[in-house]
Amino acid sequence: MKKKNKVLAICGGAVALCMALAAPVTMQAKEADTIADGVYIGNIYVGGMTEEEAVAAVDAYIAGAGEAELTLCAGEKNISVPAESLGITFSDMNVVKEAIDVGRSGSLIKRYKDKKDLEYGDKVIALELSVDSQAVSALLEEKAPELNQESVDNGLVREDGAFHIIKGEQGIEVNTQESITAIEDYISHEWDGGNAEIELVAEIVEPRGSEEELAQITDLLGSYTTNYSDSGSNRCTNISVAAGKINGTVLYPGEEFSVYETIGPLDAANGYELAGAYENGQTVESYGGGVCQVSTTLYNAVILAELEVTQRSNHSMIVSYVKPSMDAAIAGDYKDLRFVNNYDIPIYIEAYTEGKNVFFNIYGHETRPANRVVTYESEVISQQDPGTQFVGTGDPAGYIGVAQGKHIGYVARLWKIVTVDGVEESREIYNKSTYKASPKIVNVGTASADPNVSATIGAALATGDEATIYAAVAPYTASASAIVNPVQEAPQPTPEEQAIVGTVDESQVTGGETTPEQQTDQSQSAPAEGGQ
């Protein structure tokens, strides 16, 4: 009897469930067209909406969410960007179908349960958004300078013959790939579509150079000095400024050093003055004239320290403060002196000027045998005398002025010689240099009220013979206030006489070298070498 009552109770429940799910045909049709009340897609209430209305509501939500401001944080630094810059998208419209199906799909029991759940609370269907990972990566790369904090390496300063360590600072660097994942997770699972902060994944960057490592910098690896006693005040200033910008450099193992990047730009704003420079075979006034003597002096210290030279160019024309093939020109980004620290510990570069001498000392930890000595020897292979070029001008007949001094052309090479216990162990060609010949240019006045005088001087100029030209001009020198030399011709020492003496060095600003592309268009000039 009890068993029978139990069966009847169950049957009665089933009948009630069927009655609850039963509805007039017109009501079922209406419900099939709209989403049940109490249904949300994410934060969007879609209860009572048709499928089309729900799709439109989701699209409007995505569009409005793109205007939200997102603050991306990395440590103490942050940037604010519009959400749309992350390429936020939503393409899974199955959530709308899922919303429509609430209480209308599945088994009778599931539909009954859905409706009962709605009576006691809302039904929320997850709305998962996504971002464009490429757009996020590009954004993080673009904003890296604003988000990252550069570490400051531990450094050194040499004072009174002793090194002192300068404490560096930690840096912060955003991990792009892990930050993309963090942004994707936040947008997909936590974001409500409004303004928000997102913490990026950042890593601590320790400064390079421990005290133990820097304390090993005790030995002089290479040293060189050149003199510039013949230089004017502007050129002296330029040498001092450039040397000061290099002084104190700590170069870590495997790190490359660029002279131009360190001392540039060569302009007045950076402390440079106008001084002599080489440009297209001529001497011109250029900001930074003289800095090539700095790079040349450093070059010789570098090769004595046997650091790895990765870029070096000779000057367009010969200089006299070092022997041929021992120079290193600077001309914008076209000519630079670059080298790499190929030692296992950092090196320290000391530079200073004193008594119109520029000094470079490279310190590190000496690992080369004490009985091994490295020297360099300059050899001139050939030379070319360009002679003198006379140019007729509109100056009065009898005027003669030297517009440019002569530069002998050379082909030279530099030998690296290694001796052990005074015995030569090896001799190899280290570099080869070609220097252009540039003639002495003399301007000769031809203007005269007497056409015969002009014709006589013109005919003499046509011969190109120096004695003939001077003989033709001589009778008129008194009326031209005698022979004048507005430009002092630079002396041209022979290679054997080349000593470390001061002349102007090749400058960076507008010439001295012609790039391969410019060889067919001489109307364009390359940057001037950093001093003649």
C-alpha cells in the first residue's frame, strides 16, 4: 500500500512538470521569439529581446567598450590608452543563441530547471572578449620608453690616479609576451567594459658591473698621445669637448663603442666651434673641426690594447699628427671609429687634454704575457704630388693669393708587429689607407683696364707653368698692393718626418668624403670629416 502511494506521488509530480511546461500555442510562439526575462550576456541585459536585438546590443556594448580608458602599469610607471588600441574584438555570437535557448532547449527537466532558476535570480552567460596580440605587441613596443626604466650600470671614475666605484641603479623592463597574455586574460575574464587598470608583467634589470668585477680594472692596456700645439682656439675647444665626452666610459665585455655616437652631434648646441675640416678635397670651416685628432688618438690606444676594431676609415687627405694609416676619421654616420671590448671584464677609457696634448689611456685586466710586446709600423707604398693649380680671378692684375695648400697623395699600410722577449714572432698587415692628392690652388688676378694686360696674364695661365705665370704677373704687383697670401699653405712633411705634431684634423660636418652614391653627383657632399 505504501509502495502504491509513492508511485502515485511521482506520477503526480511528473504531471505537474508537464503542466508547467505546457502552454498555449500562441504563448510558445511569442516566447520562441524573445529571450527569457532575467538573462544577461556578460553585463548586457538581454531579457525580452529578440535575437536581432540581442546581437545589436552586444555590438553596441563592444563599440562603447572601445572608448574606455585602460591604464597599463609597470612598477611606478604607467600609460593610459583607449581600449580600442588593443584591437578588442568579439566574434562568438553563439552566446546570443545560448541566451535564446535558456528555458527552451534541452530535456524537459533542464528547461524546467532553467525557468525555476530565473525565478530566484538572473542567468548570466559569459561574454569573452579577445584582443589583437599583434596590436598589443606593437603598442607595448611603441610605449616601451614610457614604461621601461633603464638601469644605470655601476661605473668608475678615476681621480688622483685611483679608481672609485659609482653605484648604479636597478631598472624595470616590461616582458612583452607575458604582458600580452596578462592583458588577454584580463580582457577575456575580468573586464567589465569600463575604465580599468591592468598590471603588466615587468622584470627587474640589475645594473651591470659588480664591485668584484670593476675592482679588476687595474692595468694599463694601451696608451697614446698626440699634440695639437699649432691649433687655433676653436680647434682646441673641439678637441677638449670631444675628449671630455669619451672620458670615463666603461665598456663591458662584448659591448661595442662608437666614437660618433658618443661625441655627436657636432654642432654649436653640443659645445663645438667652427674649425678646419676636409670637404671634397678642400679645407673648410666646420663645427667640430679637430675631433678626428681625438678619434685618431683613441684608435692608436685601442690597437695597442688589442681591442677588436669593427669600423675605421682613414681621412680623405693626409694628416700630419700621426703617420699614414695610423689615423681614424669621423664623418657623420659615414665614417666612424667603432670597437668592441673583447676582454672578459670591463675596460675603462680615460681621456683628457693638457698642454695642447690629448691623452687616451685604456685600463682593464692584463692577461697578455709580460714578455710579449705589440708595436705598429707605418709604410708608404706610393705617393703622388698633385702640383700647383693657378686659377684666374676677377681680382686686379698683379694679385696672387694662395687659396689652398698642397696635400700629397699617399697609399700606405700599417703593420702589426709582435715580439716575444725582443724576438719578432709575427708581422701582419693591419690596415691599408689611400689618401687623395689635392693641389695647391693659387688665385691670380686678371682684371685690368688695359685688355692687353688681361690677355697677357690669361695666356700665361693657359701654360700652367709657374715661372711663366709669375713673370707675367710681376710687373703689376705694385699696383695690386704686392703679392698676398690670404691662406697659409700647410707644410707637407715626408712620411719619414711624420711626427706627432699638431695641425688641423678632419671634421664631421659637411664633407671630406664622397659616398659611392655621390661619386656620380658631385653637387651633393658627404659629411665633412671631423677635422683636418
